[in-house]
Amino acid sequence: MPVVSQPSTTLGYALFATRWLQAPLYFGLVAAQGVYVYKFFNELWNLILRCVTGQANETYVMLAVLKLVDVVMIANLLIMVIVGGYETFVSRIGLQGHRDQPEWLSHVNSNVLKVKLATAIVGISSVHLLQMFVDVHHTSQHSLLWGTVIHMAFIASAAILAYMSGPMAEHGDRTHKGHGPVPGQDGCGGGHCASTAVPAEFSTSAAATQAPVPAQVQVPIPAQATGSYLSPPSYENRDPSAYDSYETGAETRIRAARFPSRKQLEEFDEDHPRDFDREVLARLGKLDFVAARRNVVFVGPPGTGKTHLAVGLGVRACQAGHQVLFATAAQWAARLREARAAGRLAEELAALDSHPLLIVDEVGYTPFDADTAHLFFQLVAHRYERSSLIVTGDRPLGRWDEIFGGAAPAMVDRLAHHAEIVRLEGDSYRMRRATSAWAE
């Protein structure tokens, strides 16, 4: 594995930090948004006054309303640039799980942002052109002609940009999935993936086997490796004992993690939940959240696949070389109570630092007393920005006071600060299988 020199790493970090120079630009656009808010209410006040005093005819009202619509559309364009641009080019805002998160922000990228901006500009141009036609008696033919030409140019440019964004995105994906040091992300065939996705921190020059991607799969889940993500010794001149230890290492970590069963992400039935974001799962499957020391929270009713996804990510982390530990919330509570009773709670929390990923399953099925809730708070607080947690539960974080009482707000604040909140909606998969078996 090539070692990056410290000066190169420092220079790279310094260059990457220059993205914050863009932050004042977006705050300047926020000020411009305020100007448009003032302009909107000023126009609205003038419209109301002229309507009340009888000075407004139908044409004036229509033009004034179109002007208000124009201001609103420009304001929408601004907020899209401010939020989407900041999220794409500066830093993540961390709105995952927020009830007011815009739909488009969950899959925004530079190509999507450009297409949305182009369509917004077309909408604004349409309003301007409509204003000309409404007030056609006071608009010259020259202005109408050039207004129409410019509007058609906007439509053509937006269509071309939308057409090009598809091939550009596909080319980016192919580059991302290449044989170089960039992590692979290959397609699946027949419901199971036949290739190996390699996180950046474990990437080598070894080529990954690629399988064709079915047409219906839009966002492939990175493949589950059968052994370890760490590249094994080369077949030409490998030591058999070294290869055996390579295979044994991943299996040893998986057994030590104490999973209730072995699950893979590819085996998850994404058609079962009514609300399932495959893009989020594909992103989590790269394990970037472990390297970034972020958390994952799966929320949904029983039987929607929360434990399956948690175990699948845990198995993948073991294959990537990470130590993982799985237990239900009740089991974690018993473990922490035992450590506190023995006077070694601090030592126990420190010992868990050797596991970059802990999985806490079935939060919410049993409420805890105040002492146990405080122990969970200590666990979450100790791992805050230090290591990752995967938590599964049957109720949203806003209702954790029903489980942990007064300790819930501070615990949720630390858990959700750097977290991906994944909601699963649907009926129980187990009950569906049981009902189908009964019907047969």
C-alpha cells in the first residue's frame, strides 16, 4: 500500500480547506434573498392599495400577480443555489432525518443542481414572456420577437444540459468504478453482486471483477465481498499460509462481532418497504461513515429490515478490516450495568474504542429506568466524534424521551449531530411471509 508523505497530505488538506472561501458568497446570496423578500412585500402592498382605491384594472392585477410570481421564482432559484451549492461544494449541512428536508436535496449533486437551475431560469423566462403578451398593447414587436427568441434559447440550453447530464453522470460513475485507486462500485446481476467494492482507505491496484448491470437497477449497492476487503496476496507468488490468514481474519472479526445471523446488503428486499432510498444504502455500503466517525440510525416499524441492514453493514465493515460489536439495546444495558457494578465503567467504555463500529439493535422495544438511560448517554457521549454507532429503533428520535426519559435530548443531540437517519416504512416482512404461507 503506497504511503502518502506528510507534506503532500498537509498540502492537500490546505487546498481542500480553501472551499470555505465560498461560504461568504452564499451568505451574500442570503442577503440578496432578503432584498427579494422586501421587493415582494413592497409590490404586494402597492397592489393592495391600488385595488382598495379602485385604481387597478384587470390587466394591472394580472401583471402585478405575475411580477409577484416572478419574484418568488427568483427567490426559489436563490435558495436552491444557496442550499444546494453549499451542500455540494462547501460542506454537508446535516439535514438527514429533518422533517422539512427538501426532496431535491437528498440527491443533489453538481449535475442535478445545474439542471434544476436551468429549468428554474426557463420558468422565470416564461413568466417574463407572459407579462409581455398580457401587456401586448404596450410592448413593441421588436421586444416580443427577441423575448420569444431568448426564451426558446433558454429552453434549448436547458434541454441540452439535461440531456448531457445523463451521459456525464454515467461517465463519472464508470470512472468512479474503474480499476485505479478509486473505490469500486459494481453492478449486480440476478439479485446478487459479483464484484468487490473497495473503500478508499483499503484500495490497491488489484482489479475488481465486474458484472453487467441490469437495466432496472439504477443505483447499484456496492458488492458484498465473500472474504475480506483487504486485498489478498497475489496468486503468482503468494504464501498459502498468508492467504489462509487473510481469509481467516475477516471470518474471525465476523464471529467476534456476535451477529445474530449473517446478512448481506444484496439480500435485502428493497421492494418490501413502502419508502426505501436505495441511494442512501449505496452510499452507506461504501463505509465512508465509519472512516468519518459518523452514525447511522435506522427507524421504522418491526419487520421492515432494520436489523438486516445493520448486520449487513456490520459484516461489510468486518470484511473491510474493522472490529465490530453487535448487541441489542437490552444486552448493552446489561453489559454497562455490570461494568458499573464492578467499578470499571470507564475502562469498559475505553475498551470499546478498539471497535470502530458498535451496533445497538432494538432501541425502543423496552423502556429503561433513569440509571440505565444515563449509562446509554455515557456510551453515546463517549463515542461522539470518536467512533461510529449503528442504531435501530421503532420510533423517531423525537420520541426517545419515551425510552430514555430526561436523558433523551442530550443523547439524541450527540447521536444525530453526525448521523444518517434512514426511515423504513411498511408492513412486517415476517408477517407478510407468514400470511403468504397461510394462504397457500
